[in-house]
Amino acid sequence: MKRTIRTEEQIIGILHEHEAGAKCADLCRKHGMSEGTFYAWKAKYSGMTVSEAKRLKALEDENLKLKKLLAEQMLELAAMRELVSKKW
């Protein structure tokens, strides 16, 4: 998945411009993005402040690390169960 080139501060700034009355098409043209991207950001970041967005990003990163750890542990557990279930 392609990472965004904009920071949370920039995204929230663009959303605040829209809330101030700027049209979506004009904002998308000005910032060089698609309307789909704009609406995805709006769904994810609407009503947030910059600090809340940074906290959300930190939590998402931590969640990703924990999911990787869980997957590794489950793989090891499955291997151990397979090893123990074999008859010697």
C-alpha cells in the first residue's frame, strides 16, 4: 500500500479549509489529490485535532506490532503442537 506524502497536520489543514467553505474539487486540484482520497481522509480524520491524529497513528503502529507478535507466537505454538502430537 502506498504511503501518503502528507503529514497529519497537512491533512487536517486541508479538511479545515473544506469546513471553512472551500469546495472539494478546488481543494483537490490545489493540493494535487483525488476526490476519493479527500473523502477517505474526511472519513478518517474529520473532527480531529492534530494531536489526536498523531495519537491515532501511534496506536495504529503499536497495533500492527502487536499483531505481528501474535502471529509469530501462534505459528510457534502450532509448530510445538504438531511436534508434541507426533507419536515417537
